[in-house]
Amino acid sequence: MSSDTTFSADDKSLSLDDDNTTSPLIVNSYSQVYLKSESERILLVLPSEEEMVLNMPWSEIWQELKHRLQAREQSWQAGTFVSLLAKDQLLDVRQLQTIAETLSEVNLCLEKVCTSRRQTAVAAATAGYSVEQKVLDATLSDSPEGKTKPHSLADPLYLQNTVRSGVEVRHPGTVVVLGDLNPGGLIIAAGDIFIWGRLRGIAHAGAKGSRQARILALQMEPTQLRIANVVARAPKSPPQAFEPEIAYVASDGIRLSQAIDFAKTHSFSTELGGWADSPQTNRK
């Protein structure tokens, strides 16, 4: 793609947060681990670490729930997708695979992992599941002034694998992928998105409204780019050669520029609500 390529703009946006409405419980013998239906999927809800300390060990609860699921008559269709609400539980790839295998035994399919732990989010993405990382709600006593900071970003999420087709990654901060974003893959981040590979899927940076967010890739071939509420698609004709590029919001929509010179040639303008060319510096 050529330097400073202009994209068309739109006012649509993706939501970083899902609307998890309440629904009747399918299994509710235990208050800590349970399943509930939501639209055409099932939610598997795990207890927080605090709840685990106050009650029986996780291994005992999971085994009891496993036996109950295998023994009862199924009330879902075979192959129904499951979203795992892991809260602040620290789960590795092996544990996630064990959960997936247990669900598979009763004809359920683990599709997505929602967590507040970066380690769990990384493990889920590594295992090939869609991921949504959320920050735990802070109390007034968490900050020195007794006030929360709702617009602050979470720590960056680093993924050392390719985001494959059908996989979604949602994170309330910056996402760094040491791999590709394949067609059919989706990354939604409240901060920036850095793809150290080929970006061929959908990338949405600044998902909570930040027009200052950027999207960088070593090879930019997106299905769609979104920054804040601005939407753009790649040109129909691919470029003759690729180079590292950065996508950003300008006054006329989303544009592309060479990544190597961006910090020198551009600055964010609050007045314009986007990035603009910086004044030329004196050359020695």
C-alpha cells in the first residue's frame, strides 16, 4: 500500500463488551460452578479466587459437576457452543483443554474464554479459542483519591501466535500479536493493535472511543480496519510491494502511512480529533 493511503469513513463501531443478560440456569446444584443458557449458546461460569478460598476446592467442584452433566438428560442441542466465564481464575492451556474435553463428552463445544487474567487470556488464544479480557471492577478504596479511573487502559496483551479464522480477541488495552491476523480473525482493543506479521482479518483499535489509537502491521492486507467509530476497507487493488504501515484517524477518515517515519511526521490534534502532519523540523 502506498504511503498516506486514504480510506473511506463510516460511523459504525464494534462493542468491546458483550451484553451478558441473565437467563434460566441449566445446572445450578452448586453456587460456584454452573451452566446457563444465553440465546444459542451456553455460559459456563467459574467462581472467583475469593469464592474458591471460602468454599470447597475447585477440583472437587469440577468433578461433581462433570459427573452430574454426564448423568443427567441433556437439555441442549449437540454441538452447542460454550463461553467460559473464568473471572480471575488462573488457567493454563492444559486446564483449558481438560475443560473442553469434559464439555465435549456431553456434546458441548468450548468456543470462547472470558477472563480478567492476562495469563489465562494468552493460554486461551494459544489453544485457539476466542478471548475476551475484562478488567475487574475496582472499588473506591483501590485508588489513593478514592476514585476509580474508568478510562484507563489495561496492561498490554501479548500473543505469541497467529490469530486464526473464527477466533476473536477482545482486550481493554493494547494488543500485540507476534504472528498474523488471518482472514476471519477479529481483534478488538481499547488501545492500539500491533501485528508483527500479516494483518488480513478485522482489526478494531480504540474500541471505547479513542481516536488516538493506531493499528500497525508489517504487512497490511486487512479485511476491515476500525478506529474508534471510523470504519475503512482496504483498496480493491493490492499494492505492488508491502512495507510496515500504520493506520490512524485523520480529518478525512482512516489513512495509512509508513510506520518508520510516523512519530516524526505526525502528531495527534485534539482540536481536529485525529492525527495531522507535524510541522517540518529544521534540518542541519
